[in-house]
Amino acid sequence: MSSEWAIRVRNVSKTYRLYDRPRDRGKQWIVPPLQKCFGRTPAQYYREVPAVENVSFELKKGETLGIIGRNGSGKSTLLQLIVGTLSPTSGSVDVDGRVAALLELGAGFHPEFTGRENVFLCGTLLGLSHKEIDEQLDNILAFADISPYIDQSVKTFSSGMVVRLAFAVMAHVKADILVIDEALAVGDVFFVQKCMRFLRMFMDRGTVLFVSHDSAAVLSLCNRAVWLQRGRVACIGDAKTVCDRYVHDVTPSRDIAPVCERLSPSDAHGIEEIPANEDGSSLLQRRDGRRMFGGHQALIEMVLFNDASGRRIHTVTKRERVSLRILCKTSIPLRSPIVGFLVRDRLGQSLFGANTCLIKQEPERVVESDSRFVVGVDFLMPILQPGEYSLSVALAEGTQQQHVQHHWLDDALAFKSAPSELCFGLFGVELLHVHLSRHEVPDSRDERANDSVAL
């Protein structure tokens, strides 16, 4: 009976030895053994630098796990330990199933071999026989779409062509587990879309381990995520929670929780009479520093999200006019304040947003210190897929290109979208006019034919 897990990583560490001088490497081979022979304490001519430290997690079959982290956090090293191209210093890695890996650019390819020869080489390394590769060759070449160059040496390929060929091989080896390391970042938009369609189909039957700097890609593809920081697991859990913590960590900020604790509803003139559970979302009691960041001189105190008649919005049912009111407090003068919002879906993917920089305003306006102000934004809500959505808000100062972030708050409020017959993707559109006419093929001698496309 097969196990429920596809990959099991238990207390894995990988440590490298770094030598300050080339001759120290030779000394390490010769001097310590001689010192041991004479009963002396052996000297050490290297420094130990951990790349991965005590990492543990399990990936169940059928799951998609994302690994996210900064450069140098140990992501690529961990993947190499999992696929077996590196051996751990300590700990164990168990894999149940055939693994196909797309690691660093060109891994597994011989630069002097042609593209066709590398298909057979890579397929053999992944466990396929020559006959099985030959049966899949036409499909692999069609997926890669580099047929004019397939019999040229791989060293003449561009980075995008290498990725095309590597992914095409990986997609046709009938693997149980796919391991992908950020290589798709160099592909063109059409090939990346093709890869994403393949990944989504594969996710219905297989297991995926996906590494990316792009938190949106992790949110889009993955159920769970692991955040690596300096080789250690900083956070593991559902993809949205982990990505939110990661984004907040990489954004320069200071903890504003103590400032929030100093505020109280009675401080806000004209706000205290608004029941937070009826008409707005009170932010005064939110003290989770992981969900907000920025300086502490100015703060967002409350967010009101209403329809055209002034009633609080819980569910949007169509493309309707909505009103967003953001109540702020500042302890310093604000020259050119910027207030904006961002709507995300339940996976944390950013869908749309706007800020006051995008609106033509009167000449530069200064908000006095120790004052409160309200920014109102009215807009037409797009037609959304049915589901749950969150709205984040931010208060900054400056211009669109250069500004200081005073307060960014994730998930300030939530709302739902009701089913709509007009939505076939992330958004729906309202057709203003549909025109049906007799189609005539334009005359090639007509100059207007150059601007026409026959479908």
C-alpha cells in the first residue's frame, strides 16, 4: 500500500565548507590527519556556512506546495536535496514516486549536444527508455516549439529556448511529482501561459513543488507554502497567510502596534458614534503587526464601504457604484497625502486598485498635524466571479513614483460577490453594443486592408 505523502523532509541541514585561501584546502587534507597521528588536536582551516538548517515538512500526494524566500534563503539548495543532486549534511529526504525537476537554467543539458540529443539524455536521466522517449518525441518538440533549431548545439540556444525544451521534456515523462525552480521567469508570455495550463491540468492528478519569488504565482498555484529565511523555516501553512507574512517582512517598515494601542474610538471626532459592526470596519483594535506596516506618524482609523444609497456593502451583485470612505489621523503635517485601496481574491491575488494620485486634484494640499481627515473614493465595482474578496487600504505621502508609506493595512474589510451570468473569468464585462454585419474580404489593393484581420 502506497503512502499518503509524496515528499517527506525531516530535520534536513546542508553545510558548506568555505576556505579563505586556496592553499587552506590542501592544508585541510594533509595537516589534520597528521596531527591525529601524533595525538594532537586537529586544526581546522575552513569556515562552516549553513545553507539549509533543520528543515522539516511533508507534502501529501495531490498537493501543490510553494517555497518562497529571498535570494540566498536556501530555496534552490533545498530543491536539490529533494531531487537528489545534493546530499544532506544531516537529516533525511524521502520521495515516493517519479520526480521530474526543472531547476536552474540548463540543468541536465550538455551544451555540446544538440537539442534532440539532449531530449534523449534528459529523458534517460528521468527514467524513460529510448523507445518511450522516441514515442513522445513529436509531442515534446511540438510543446517546445523550437523545431528549426532542435538539431543545433544547445550552447547556441537562448535562455528562453533552453527553458522551452527542458519544460517540454519534463511535461512528457509521466512523472508523479514536478519540482520547478523559478526557471519560467525567462519564458515569453505565450509559453508561460502554456506551462501554466499544463501545471493546472497536472495538479488534478499529481504533486507539485514550486519555488518562486513571485508571491502572486505561489498564491495562484499553491494550496500551502513554506517561507524560508536564512536557511530555516520561518513560516509554513496556507499559501495566503505565508505570502502575507513574507511580503510584510521584505517591506521596510517599523512596528506600529504601540501607536494603535494609544488610539481609542473616543479620540476620533465624528467617528465614535459609528458602530463598527454596523456601518464600518474599525481598525483601532487591530494590533497584529504582521498585517500592517509603515511609519507611525499617520494612521488609518476606520474604513467605510457603502453602496450608492449609503448602506454598508456585504455582497456585490453586479457592476454597481460604490463608495469607499477612509478615515485617517496624522500627528505630523502631510504634504500631498496619498490614500489608496487594493482588492484581492480569497487566494490573495491582487485584482484591481487605485489611489488619489490617479485623480486630477487641486494644487498641493497640506493636512495639518494632530488632525483627522476623510478621503472619499467613488467607483464602479467590476463584475466579479462569485466568491469572497478582501480590501486593503494604505496611507502615504508624496508622489506615485516617490512616496513614504505611513500605514498599509491588509484585509481591512471583506465582502462577497454574488453569481453573475456576465462573468466568465476573473472579471466580467458589459457589452455596450453588438453589431452583426456581412463579412467581406478586403481587397489587398485597398490601403485599409493593411489594418484588417480576417478571422
